[in-house]
Amino acid sequence: MSAEDKAVIYRPKPLELEFVKYRVQDGIAYIMLNRPEKLNAISDQVIIEIRRAFQYFDLDRDALVAIFHGAGRAFTSGADVRQRQLRPREELESFGPAAPETRRRDLFFDFVNWKPIISAVHGYVMGMGVGLCLGCDLVVAAASTKFQITEVSRGLNGSTLWALLRFRGDGGFADEVGLTGRVFTGEEAVQRGVITRATPDGEHLKVAEEFARQILKNPPLAVRAGVRTRRMYMLEAQRLSFTLVEPSPALHLTHDFHEAAKAFVEKRPPPKFEGR
């Protein structure tokens, strides 16, 4: 078998994605959420495509580092509430608000080569978008970026995001934003040690590229060893929260969750919550 034949075996198949765009330039893969008319809201299909793009990047011999970013006015507004949270009751009872093939726990842990991923965010980083952003190895955000753990205000369990915030930075800060659900900015996040760098608005992608070029100067196997170790520590930090969440009450079946999700879609304040 020729060297060319061997190369064909290990080259991933071309990507054909609708909501995630993938391109490579000078050793850097650009993985872009591309649903700008919906503020890159994350549907089941978007999660499937993110996973495919990440796995493609892992095997792509032309890319050694990736930048994960969003098109339009935001990185992501979080879960597509209509599609993921207002499912038919029988679906919520069967598998919850996330279909089995769209759960995101292993997005950063199902790799062979462990190449670094930098998130470059702006606009809004809401709900599950916080996990996608902070799960990356380096995080660059425009100073005015608005972050929010929206799970608590929707009646869902945000414990895994709380654990991720504690892993990345200030534990007291994680407690505060995890329980209040208040918005915090990129500037505040860097002050609390949660993200790598806050940039002037409009420069987040440029700064992420500067980090990527610095990484490219290093021996790739040494970089990947560091990435793998960091992510294994991150997994351990989240593992207990995963375990504790599983037997917790099915919050996606509660009256409060359903009413909060409906209120969001209908663009009205939620009614008084009843604790049921």
C-alpha cells in the first residue's frame, strides 16, 4: 500500500453541515456557529453538527488548533427553547429536554489527538452556550459580551455550569451567578479569572488568532499533552455534578419549567412560580 493510499484512510470525510461552518487557514480551523437569524440558538441539529465539526478537526491533518466562534450578533443565545424545551410531554418524559444523541457532555472529551480549541465569543453567551464557551481550552471574549446561566431562571438545574465556572475561576463568583442567574460581562469574567482575555469589542477573533499563532510555534505533541491533562481535570471537576444531577427531581417536567419556557417564547414575563 502506498503512502498516498494510507493518507486516504486517515483523512476524514468532507463535512456537509447546515448550521456550522468549517474552514482551515494557515493551520487554524475556524468552527463557526452559523444560524445568525436565530442568534445561533442551539437546536438538536446544531449540537450534532458541532460534534461532527469537532471530530473532523481532531482528525484534520491540516489544522493544529481551532477557533470556535459565532456568526452575526452573538456567539449563541443558548438552547433553542421552542425545539429543545417545549417538546411534547411524552418526549420530555422519555429522555428529557435533550435527545440522547444531542447531549453535550462528551463534546470536549471524545478525541484521539486532543488539539486545542479556543472560543472567541461576543454578543450573547447564554445557557448551554456558557458550557460550550468555557469548555474550550482558552476563552477570548469581547468586553461587552453578556454571559448568563439561564437554567436557574427557566426552572432547570445549572449545576454542571456552576461546576465549570468553579473549575475555571472564582468559586464565590460561580455561586453568585449560578444561584441568581444574573448577567455578567466579558470584562467581569476576566476580572474573576473565568476567561483568558477580554478584548475591545470587535477584536475577539483577532486576539484568538494571536493566541492560535503562539500555540502553533510549539511542538504539537507537547501542546496536546497539556490539552488532554487540562480536560481530564475539567472532567473530574464536573463528574460529581453530573452524578448528583442524575437522580435529582425531573425539573424539565415541572409546571414552573413549562411556564418559564412558554413565557420566554411568548416574550412576556413569567407568572409567579409555584414550586411544582
